Amino acid sequence: MNIQKNPIERLTQFGIKPSLQRIAVMNYLLKNYNHPTVDMIFNKLYASIPTLSKTTVYNTLKLLAQQGVIMEITIDEKNVRYDGDISQHAHFQCKNCGCIRDIPIKNIKTISDNEAGELLITESRLYYKGYCEKCKANLVK
Amino acid sequence: MNIQKNPIERLTQFGIKPSLQRIAVMNYLLKNYNHPTVDMIFNKLYASIPTLSKTTVYNTLKLLAQQGVIMEITIDEKNVRYDGDISQHAHFQCKNCGCIRDIPIKNIKTISDNEAGELLITESRLYYKGYCEKCKANLVK
DNA sequence: AAACAAATTTGTAATTATTACAATTTTATA
DNA sequence: TATAAAATTGTAATAATTACAAATTTGTTT
């Protein structure tokens, strides 16, 4: 199945009714590759949709993540992050500045090639931690 | 380097002074493979150490995780989990009952074999979600 | 051992993310 | 238009985590 890049089509593709608020959230995630928090999304959208409630953003993100329309990322202990790119890739977070980066995965096979046994596995996440280029350079060592 | 199984030795091995509280936390994690939350650890230890403060448990776990003595697991959005087993392995969480399981990784190589580029990677986590044996059987489908 | 400093622990208060929930609004349907 | 269902909103509650200052413990120097 070909994943849609248009917000309305993406929602429809996953059987979700495209309301104004849902389209706005979906659109944000398709345009911004910044792995935003709920607050980041809310604050940005609130500027153009003054009636928007933060609860709606929470509800929408939870719904979309449950349906597999978006990815929920728990690499950061503080906040859940979201990603509109649901193609298989890993994430990196800098332990110093906190920035989150996408990391392509060469060998996708190994992600599902495991000792799952009787478990039914539906999704996988690969997280890396360390130091980004800038922070690496500033390390005292 | 051979990772110590004894709580005091493990702490010492990583350059951490083995106080009563730290030993207790470390000992709990070396004896229990339940990927506990802070509350689970605190409640158990509080029974035998009535002066124990939850802040101390938070501080200790943060310290140990930072020093690499234990693993911090963020597979669950609600609570951070901890693991005294720092050997390379993946984690699974059931989306229905919430149970967390260890999953051995056959091909450890692929975990660090990625497109890191200029990033300095110090740790990796592989998380799986899905349904455990019991919950899988009860799925309506 | 006494005095002092450093490290650790404790307890409380504050902060922050998230959820619960009832009321309201919007959308779909008869 | 009337009614039902779905979605949104706003506020209050919950729960995890952190900040921080006081108290305690430990280590060191005299």
C-alpha cells in the first residue's frame, strides 16, 4: 500500500474522518520533520486555530498513533514525540542538546528477525543515544 | 570487562560509592527481572528501609543509569522502567496487558551497524510492541 | 576523639505531562 | 427540521518527576 503524503488523503487512507483539527495536526506532521512534542504542535496550530484545545491535540495524536497513521516516539524520557514519517527508520537523540535525528536503517530485516517466540509483534522502534556533531566537538574528553 | 553480579561490586566497578540505599536499589535490580518502575522499587524497599525517600530512589536510578550501571527503558509512555541486566538485548511490551519481556538479539552487529555518520553513538535500544501469548489468544480478530 | 567539610539522604513543595470527564459544538442521519 | 452520533472544548484531577533546602551520614584533618 502506498502511503499518502497529503494530510486528508493520509487520514482517509487509514479510515479516519478528516476534521479541521485532525487535518491540521496531520498536516503539521507531514510538513515538519522535527519530531515535535504535543506542546510544540499545539502552540503552532493554536496561532491559526484559536479555538483549538490541547486535549484535542492529545486525542488526535493518540488516535493517529493507535491507527498507525503516525509514529509515537519515546526516545526522550520527558515528552512523547511524534513523527509523520512512518517508513522504517531509527532515531537518535543527543544526550547533551536533546536534538532528535532520523537514522536510515540499512538492514531492515534484522528488526523483525528476532527471537519473538510466541509473541505477536506489530511494531518496532530502534533508538540511539549519544552526541551529535556539534556536541561531540565540545566534549572535554 | 566482566560485569559484576554482586550489588556492592557492581557499584564499585562503576565508581559509585555503595551506600545502604544504593546497594538496596542495585540489589533489587539484580534480583528482579521485572523491569520495574520507580514506584515498584520504592514500595518494595520501603518495607525494609522505612526511612527511605522516594527522591533517593529517583536520584539513585538516575545516577546509575547515567553511569551505565543499569539500563533505563522508555518503552512505556507512562513510566520509565529500569533493568539491571545491561547485556545487549531487546524489549517487548504487550499493547494489551502492558507486560514487558526481554528478547534476545541474535544479530547484535546490526544494532550498531547503521548510518550514524558524524554522530557519536553511545547506546542503543530496540523496542518491540504487540501482543503476548495470552493476549494474542484473546484477540477477537 | 573533636571539628570540620563533603557527600548523601530526606521531605516537602513545585512543576509538568497527561488523562478524565462533562458540557458544548459540529456533523451526519432520519 | 429534529434527532442521534461524533468530535471538540475547557477545566479539574491525576500522576510522574524535579527542585531545593534541611538533616543526616560519611570521610578527613587535627
